[in-house]
Amino acid sequence: MNQHVAPVRTGHSACPHDCPSTCALEIDISGNRIGRVRGSSANTFTAGIICAKVARYAERAHHPDRLTQPLRRTGPKGSGEFAPISWDDALDLIAERFLEAERLHGPEAVWPYYYAGTMGLVMRDGINRLTHAKRYSRFFSTICVNPAWAGFLAGTGKLAGPDPREMAKSDLVVIWGTNPVSTQINVMTHAVRARKERGAKIAVVDVYNSPTMEQADIPVLIRPGTDDALACAIMHVLFRDDLADRAYLAKFADDPAGLEAHLRDRTPEWAAAITGLPAAEIEAFARAIGGTPRTFIRAGYGFTRSRNGAVAMHAVSCIPTVTGAWQHEGGGVFHSNSAIYRWNKRMIEGSDLMVGADGVKNTARMLDQSRIGEVLTGDADALAGGPPVTAMLIQNTNPVSIAPDQARVRAGFAREDLFVAVHEQFMTETARMADIVLPATMFVEHDDVYQGGGNQYVILGPKLIEPPGECRSNHEVIAALAQRLGAEHPGFTMNPRELIDWTLQKTGRGTLEELEEKRFIDVQPDFETAHYLKGFHWPDGKFRLKPDWSRAPSSAPKRFGPADAMPQWPDHWAVIEEANADYPFRLVTSPARSFLNSSFTETPGSLNREKRPELMVHPEDADALGLAEGELVRVASARGEVLLHLRRFKGVRRGVVVAESIWPNGKHEGGRGINTLTGADPVAPYGGAAFHDNRVRIERA
């Protein structure tokens, strides 16, 4: 008998995940199912290329384990015992418990918690509208960007840089502290194009022989937390060998003579002792940069997830200022274009509610996302001197897997007096600790708009198919709770398309109808602006070689960590968690190629490719410990211990180990995941977690 096959149509969208590429997508749709997902060739940054995990998105969207109905916990916390509940009953219960928390301890006892499970402006940021309307504890976002952004802003004064597509016009592409083959494939698209069309060299600075370093013409393998020393030695050579552009420095930098004097003893030999990279390799790398006007540095986030991360980012961003590479197409340093969009998100976020009708400013505390373990276990400093958190709504994130200092995080979520509602797509480890679990839509099942952090596009992500079962969008949940909680704002009564249209128009980006027709908008600034040839974003127009760390632009509520001890000039700041006799190895928790944070850890394709949690150890270190390939080992820091299978790996400096993550805790022998080992102490000057800065010991399990 003939079987009816629905015709295939093509939908256009944007990848919603926490990746700077924000790829423009073309999606095959048949009936109410998506099929093949591919990159848009019409989008000049995506250029038709996407990562393998997103190309397989159909196995995630139509996964049999998708949450499709609201659930209420019936067993002990973490047991996974739940029973169905109606949407109305679930929302009523959440509102009841939030109002109870407010009545007992004040509104700051409620903490809406979210992050980047979706990067859509409506579905990610709308939770802030509820926070502001109710004057709940505010959310201080620290888990990803703070050290990197603080370091970049300390020099340029603005979070923007050259058009990232200019990598294809470079003669030397330096990929520093990121692994784009695994995490941002489009960087490689443009870097490889430069190599093919211009004969450009690709240099990669990293702490292990990553898939990106395997593609390098100039591999630069260093120890974790020593990027600042390498950058200083490079600039020493540039000044010493007259490869610095002194005319450019005189016009565009604050104190080049002071920097040159400071760097006189930051020699390649000095840096070699710190980085593990031979002095001759540092000399050669510096001369390659100094002899190539069109040197484009693509500075990632990875090398800044260290206790000296902000200092390292600033030091790296000084290099093209010393060489004058900013002047050239295909030259300069690029980290993020986040400052070019200038969104008016008042209707999405309810920022106008920061001042009440009575004229009183909202002074509700900001709680640090990374310190959630300390917050939930009652640390007075983490709580900013306020009441305990007794109720939470969690969207777009999975802190029981991805937050640092996991022993505290899990202890906090186990509190019987803590009520947690989790709005999720799968039964994550955070959802298992919840009292109410709500089923969430995926990006093809709702309307949203996206911006590229690593490019310059505004991209529409329209609803393409109906969600399964009873799944509802983040916006629907926030609006329904607002109604029950008595929170008022026009944004609660608008639908996502209306919010997108309002935001586009108020930002000066046209209308939703126009964006629907174009699919995406290129908002890259002109060349002179992008390259700071009209001056850097300071009153005198000069790049800060000698930064004032207290004045780097930030939304942080205060300064964190040993901010007063930060070096005045680019330097190696020895505040990292150095190895010692008790913990003789330095651990980096690099991203796995087939996962994105804790997303895709449920899909068969990704699980099959990653196989199991492993620890990469240099063979000579493994021999010294008497450990064999595949052996189960115990890895311990001062914060806890995990079990991993050993993998002998020559692509690290001795004394350095790497665990590509984030596997769910439950996939580890013993049930403790990699973030059991990481610390939540804030990085100077404006917070953030040092995920790649851990000293550990290793022993047979």
C-alpha cells in the first residue's frame, strides 16, 4: 500500500546555542518534523558551514526523552520520582511558593536563575522582566565572559573589533586560547580560506594538542595560565628588534615608552621558564607576528578562564597595538562584537522597572551565578548580607552539572526548605532536583531573534513547527507566572513576535516584517570604526597599555577577588592555582567536541562520538604514576574528587592534564562530574569562574 510522504519545505532560523558563531540555518521540514539542518550559504559568516552536532539537531528535537508534560516531585529530591500535573496546577503551585517565600523573607528570597541554553533575546532575557517587576534577587552573570570582557575592555574601552570575516584577508591568523574546530567551526572557515587564497599561516596558542592545533602551521603549546607571560615576551621581542610601529603607538597608545621599559626583562627566556615553550619558539612566533602587518588575532574565552584571565586577555590585546596591526584589513584582534548591537531591550527585560512608580530605584541584591553553591548553602558573603534563597525558577541552564564547586551546589539543591521550578527540554540533573518540572520548547518551536557575538549579524529565528505534547515557551511561562504573582508590565501582555517587532523598531533595526523578508541583517560598523582608526573608546582615543582596572566598563555590582593587586602593566600575574607537592598537576576542563556545555549530552550521535569521560595524561607522567591506558583513576582537588578513565596523550606539557567535558555527573563512575574539582572563587576584577585553573592529584582508583 502506498504511504503518504509529506513534502519537504525549507525553514530559515539561527542556531540558539551558546556559541559565538550564531549560525544562520536552513532546515528541512516535513510535516511537523525537522530533518537535515545545514548552514546558510547566503550568510557570509556562516558561509554554509555548521558543526556536526547542530547538523544532527533532528535527533535532539525529536528525541523520545523530551519532556512533554508538567511534572511534580513525589519522591525524595534527586530521586527522579515525579507524577504528571496540569499546567494550571503547576503554575499555581509555583506562584504560591514564591509568594510564601516573599511573605516570610521578602522578595529577595526568590532568585530567578537562567543562562544561555538559548541565546534568543526574548526567550533568554525575558525572565529579567519578572525579576525587576517583583524586585526579586537579581542575577549577576559570571560563568562565561567576565574575565575575558574585563581584559579586552581594559585596553580598547569597547567590546568590538575588526570584522571577523577579515580573517580570510589576513596573512597570519593567530587563534589564541580557543578550539574552534570543536567549538566554533566558522573561525576555521575563514582562517583556512586565508591559507588557501593568500598563503596565510595559521598559528594556534593552546594548552593541549586540540583538533585546532592539529591544523596549525605554527603550534604554540604552553602551560595553562601562562598566556600573559607569552604575550609579554612577544612584545619584548617586538620592541627589542624594532618591529614595533612607534608612529602608530605615539598616536594611539597611552604610554608606549613606559611599556617598553617595563618589558625589558620579560625576555623569551623568562617566559620559557613560565610557559614551558622553548625560548627559540617564542622568538620565532614573535618575529612572525612582527613581520606580518596583516596579523589577525582571534582571542577566545578559554585562556581567560583562569584567575589571571583578565590580565592575560589585556596582554594579548596589546600585541596588535604594539605592531600597529589595527591599521590593516585582516589585522588587529577580535574577541566579541557584543557592543555593536545597542539593543533597546526595555520591553523584553523590563529595565524601566528598575525605578518604581514611586521613583525609588530597585536596589535588590545581585547574586553571583557562579557562586550558586555558596548562595544555596547560606554563605553570608555570597548572599550579600541578605535573606536565604528559598525559591527559584530556572530556565536555560543546568547548574547541577555546569556550575563550579559542585559539592556545594548539590548540597544546596538538596535543602528541603528550597523550592525549585525548572523549565527544561530534558530531565537534566538540575530538573531531577526540582519540585516542579515544566516542559520547554526548542528553538524551532517558538519565535525569537538572535545576535552574533562572534560575528555581526542579527538573525530571525521564527517558529517553524509545533512543539510536542504540552511544551510551552519561556515567554509563556514568565507571562503566566506574572499574572498569578501580580507583576505588571506591558511586555507580559505581548507575544514574542510583538516583542521582537518592538525591539527592532526601538533599536533602529527596521521592523519584524522587514527582517522576515531579509532573514538576517549585517550590522558591521565601517572599517575605521571597527579598527579604532578614529580612536579607541576612551576620552583621549588612546589604547590603554597601562590599564586602570577600576575603570574598565562593567555591570558588576562591585570589584571581586584580589583586584587591588592586579599588575599595572601587562605581566605574568602569578595568582593561578599552581601545582604543589599535594596537587602536582594542572587540570584544564576543555569543551568536548560533540557537547555544548551540558547540551547534546542526551543525543546518541554525541554520546557515541565522545564515548566516556576521560583524562588526558602525558605518557611519561602516566608511567611515573604506574598508570595504564584506560585505567580508572581518581582525580582530586581541594574541593572534591572524580573518577575518570586515563588516556595517554603526548599533546600536553608534562604536569598538565585535560578532561574534555561536560559529561553529566551520572555518566561518571561514582556519580560526581568534573565540576566537583573546579572553584567558584571570583576572578578579579569583576568576577567569573576559573574553570581551567585547577591543581589536582591523580592516583589509581
